[in-house]
Amino acid sequence: MKVIILSAGRGSRLLPLTTDLPKCLLPIGNTTVLGHQLNTLRENGITDVFVVTGFKTHLVEEEIAKQPAGMKIEAIFNPFFEVSDNLASCWMAKDIMDDNVLLINGDTLFESNLLRQVLNSKANNIQITIDRKDQYDWDDMKVTLDGPRLKAIGKDLKAHNTHAESIGMLRFIGEGVFQFRSILEQKMRSPQGTSSWFLSAIDAIAKSDFEVSTFSIEGLKWAELDTQDDYTNCCALFSTQLETNLRNVVA
């Protein structure tokens, strides 16, 4: 299985932490956000990884070059990262979507057991990894469900239609890979293409006759990194060096 990590963004809500570092290179313990993701993938036997880069791409490429042998890691530069959203980053990686694919947001951190369960779950053409909680805020990527089937996904879903949230980890198998590629192409040819989230493509598929499944990881450890409070939480969950990390980045 190929893995695509979307890490083109700067992370402007994390300023000043991301003044000179892309979000994916913020320290987490003795590694970085990207390093933690790669370590977790390596633990689960993943050997082919493609990282879509943008802001300070040379620094991300240096991080990739420092990784231990045994995993093929390739950077795919998105030159439009400053004027586009992550649908364009997915589109930049479309040519390597010729086999089963795991797509991960560059700001999603997760424990090894969570990834293992996703990789070992039932083989669905398109599968969205979800979690549930008591309340959802405006920035959560909310989902509407019909049993395990996805009916809609987006940040603007109303409370009565919100049943869970996407954690930013999607798996595509068989026909699902080519269905996603096809919708990506259609979306990028539309006037709103460069300003769209890639999950708008998933929403379009879910509202068609093509089934999009979900897989719940309730109780397992993961976190999203968008704000400085999120960074504090990520460090607390995935490292024991919170204070050192914050001092090193801000200094």
C-alpha cells in the first residue's frame, strides 16, 4: 500500500511557531510531526511514502533525507500551495494513485495501534476513519452517517446531521482509488478547484451511488494540529518534552 501525506501548508494559525518552519516539522519529542508519522508508518510495515510539500519544501526534503533506510520516501512539490487548498495537493499526487492508497493529513498524529487497526480493517473501496465525541466545534470535519456508510462530510454540517468527525486518514482500495482520481480531476477543472478541500471530492462521491464506508477508532489516541493549544496537546500526548519543544521553536 502506498501512503500519501499532505504536508504542503505552513500552518498560519500556529504563528509564530511556523515563522521559519512548516507545521509538519514542529518538534514532537525527539522527532518532528512528520518524523512521528513516518516512524508510526514504519512500525506498521509501510515502505512506500509520498509527502506533498509546499512551504519551505527544502526543509521537509532535508527531514526526509534523514530518515533511516528501509522506507522509500519521495517528496512531491506543490508549487501552488500559497494560492490553493489541499485538493490541489491531492491532485499533484494523482499519478501515483495506481494502487491501494492511504491518504493522511500532514497535521494528524496517531498511535501505532490506531494505524494498525485501520490497515487491518475490512477492505472497502473508500473508507474514512472517524471518531465520535459529545460535541463538535466549527473547525471539525464533521460527518453524516447512515449506519457505517458516509452520507456527507464537511465543516458546515448542522448539529442534527453530525454523527462523528473525520480524523484525516482515508484508505482507497481497488475501484475506490480510480473513483477518487476521477473526481479529483473533475473538481480541479471546476472554477472552485484550487480553493477546495479534497474532502469535497469525498462528499461528492458519498452523495453518488458509489459507497463510501467509515471505520471508527473510538478510544484510540490521535490528535490534530492547527493551533498552539493543539500543539500543546500533541506534545502532551505524543512526547514528554513539551516545555523543551516550545522553547526551541519560539527561540
